[in-house]
Amino acid sequence: MPLAGPLIDSFGRVHKSLRVSLTDRCNLRCTYCMPEEAAFLSGEHLLTSRQIVEVVEVGVALGLDKIRLTGGEPLLRRDLMDIVIQLGQIKGIRDLSLTTNGILLKDLARPLLLAGLSRLTISLDTLIENTFSRLSRRQGLDRVLEGIAAAKEAGFQGTKLNAVILKGINETEIIPLAAFARQNNLTLRFIESMPIGADPWDRQAMVSGLEIKKILEDMWGPLIPEPDQNPHAPAMDFHFADRLGRIGLIMSVTRPFCEQCDRLRLTADGKLRNCLFSLQETDLRDCLGSSSDGNELKLRFRQSVWEKWEGHEINSARFLKPERTMHAIGG
């Protein structure tokens, strides 16, 4: 294991991205993410804002330059603005973004932009209230749409929408969702359903990225691959011939991007995960606040990265589903 240089694993992948979960709590209960009656961490088990900043500072010193705040629902975190402001002051962060379900975004979009947030990703699986309630076990589609509008009005650029499509639930909304993205000149990313939620995963209920691509092309003609694809991003990006809106396909099941993966995840209680589907975690919390110039923290970062698997093995008989569901890992 290298003790100097970039964060590299045993397969030669250099890691540049960290997803930081601020809380496991959420104001929705999406079926593909969490159980209907979830048990959440108590406040004392969450990393403090100071601890979050410390982890990120050490990660950036090791070469991480892309930070995404997640949850749960990160907008539920009361000290969110303070966290964003502090992270925005760390030299070396190239991109500071946040993923949200949009429920609370209407009143927070502009403050987040002013605090230093670079970009937003907003979950939008449906444009129909009944379907929204079925998927999220809550109501609030109108608030999500208001949040999307508020992000645009605030001045956020490059906003992305995420949609998980499930057969028999929202597969008829592929075209309406894409039309919405086109009308608002947004990027819409379709994410294949993965075995990470609370409900038993049914591969047959998954709508593959290629199936979605065909539906879109039958409506609007060939999707044109973006020439500047990020080799480390999970999505394959396309644009329409008329350049209205963009489409991303995240095909973690049918076309895994493990070979180029450069991301790590920090859970809300301070565990570093080198893969969404990892069965092991590295505890960072007990070495935070020490006076060792972050040396122990740096070592744990390196150990976690070095032990990363070659791939998630979803398509292998050896695959084991992680004990934590998505909301507890960090979306």
C-alpha cells in the first residue's frame, strides 16, 4: 500500500470523489432506498460539522477534489449552511454539490448558492402525485417541483434530475420526465434499480438503461453521445439533436462502471466506504480531533482505498447485499 502520492487502490484506480452523508434521516420513504419504518441514528452518533470538515480537509490533502453532500435528506441538517460555507473555503475542492429530494429546496436554494454550493441534483421519479405517493410513501410532489423551479430561479447551473424507473410503477413516465427536462433545459439521469434498498430486489422489475434509451429514441430520434464524457462518472451522457436537455444513463447493473470508479463514501456516523456495495467499513470517527496532524486519518483513508474490490459483483453468484440500506449509506 503506497504511503504517499494519490489515493490509489490495488487495481490502479486513483480516487478523487467523496460523497458525504450528513444524516440518515429523510422526510420521504422511497421504496428503493429505505424501509417504511426506519430507525435513525440519534444526534450524538452523527458527525459534527467540525468533524465533517476535518475529514474533508484530510481527503482533499490526499487528492480528493469533488465533494457531494448527501443523506438521507441533507436539507434536514440544521447546520447545513455552516457546513457548506466551511467546505467552500477549503482550497482544492473543484466541485461542491448536493443531492436532495427537493421537498425543502424552495426556501433553501438561494441560501445554498450564496453559501458556496456549486451544483444540485434533485430526485424526480414521477410527475404524477399518486405515483409519487406510491414510490415515496409520502406526499409532496408539488413541493419538489417548486424546489426545482427555485433552483433555476436562484441561478444554479448544471442542475440534474435523477429518476429510478420500475416496471409497473412509473415506466410510462420515461417520456413525460424527459419532456419536463427538455422544457426546463435540465439533465435527466435514469438510474437502474439496484439491490441496495429495504425491499427485496427484483431484477425483473428493473428497466435497463438500454430499454430507456430505445424508448427515448423512438420518440425523439437518436441520442447523441456527449463528446466530453467523464470517464470516472457513472453516467453515459447524451443530448438530443435539438440540444434541448440532456440524458444520462447510469447502468450500474447492466453496464457497471467499476473499472473507472474514483469515489468514496462517508456515512453520517463517520464510516468510510470504498464502494456502495462494500461489506466492510473503515471507522474514521475515533481518530478525529487528534493532535497527530491527521496522520492516522490519512492512513485509514489509504487503507480503505487500497482494499477496494475490483467490482461490486451484482451479476455474480457471490454477491452479498450490504446490511445498510441506501439512506444509511448515503445516496
